[in-house]
Amino acid sequence: MKTIKKHGRKMVVAAGAMAAAFAGASGLPSHSTKVKCVGEQRWQVKTLQDETASQINFTPKTIAMADILDKTKTSDWSLAKDDERQQDEFQVFKVTGKIPFVNIEADGDIHIELMDKTNSKLHLVAEIPNPDCEITKGSDYKDMFRKARNEFVNKYQDKSVWSKGTFEITGVLFHDKSNHGTGGNANGVEIHPVINIKKIN
């Protein structure tokens, strides 16, 4: 299995152990595995810890893969940790597709590549945050992350399951750096955090 490029900062040994476990036959590690998280790229925003997260519209809008990939960053966007939530990051979306790749990152997030059902050139990253990550302890949405993670772990963690069929992923739109890991795209649009995932066929 291809390994996602890790962040430049030093990661703890426990994180490496989680990644190794995922690569093995045992499947995805339990969400209860402790990891000391290292946040990068607007961490507060993508874990819903920023002050404006309460203004997010959690009534999901269904959107086609091509349409979500058309969403672009604002002109003053940057990778700064304190960059504010953008207008389209106040909305939860539902997007469907196939899953060609899953991995667990060093901070414990489940990294999912979602690919359009008919056009393999269209793809984006969707991530489920680690609810036991130190930096999400204060998040009001921690239980939401845990529920989504449990859904994936309990039903879809085996490659024989996630590599077949079509999935519907629901979550908050997020603008990350371009080509963020496997499944990343040029404009950096993602679903992060994922708040629900289900296999629809």
C-alpha cells in the first residue's frame, strides 16, 4: 500500500505504530489508540475548533464531484494556521464516489481518496479526524468524529469492502494545500472533517 507523505514535523513513535498496524492484516487501528497530534494547515478550522464553527450549516447539500472540485480558494487564502474559515467552508456537503485508497496518517486521521464513479480523473481527499487527538479534546464535535470513525472501522475498514461499491461521504468542505497526499487535487478542496460515511451499493 502506498504511504502518504508525512508532515515535516517530528511525529511520535505511537503514530508510526498506528500506520504500521493499518498496513498489516489487522486493518485499521482502534480510534482509542493514543496519538500526540501535530496540527498543520489551519488545524483549528479543519477540526471545527475555530470560533466560527458554530455558524456551519450542518444540513447537507448533495453535490457532484465535478462541482465540488470547481470551488476555489479566496484571493487572500494562505496555508497560515490562523487563516479564517472561508465562505464555502460553512457548509456540509454530500458527495458520492468510489474509494481506491485509504490510509491512516501520523496524526491518526483516516485519509480516504474518493473518486468519481465515471471519471477517474476526478478525485478528492476526505479525512476523519482522530477523536482522541489531544488537539480535538476541546472540540464540541469530538463525538461526531468518533461516530464517523466507528462507522468506518466497524463496517468498512477491510480493503475487500472499501475498494468495492459506491460510498456517500458527508462532511464540511475544507481548503487545504494543493495535491494533499494520495487523492489530492490541484485546487486542494477536501471534505474535512467527515461526519458520516456509508456504502450505498
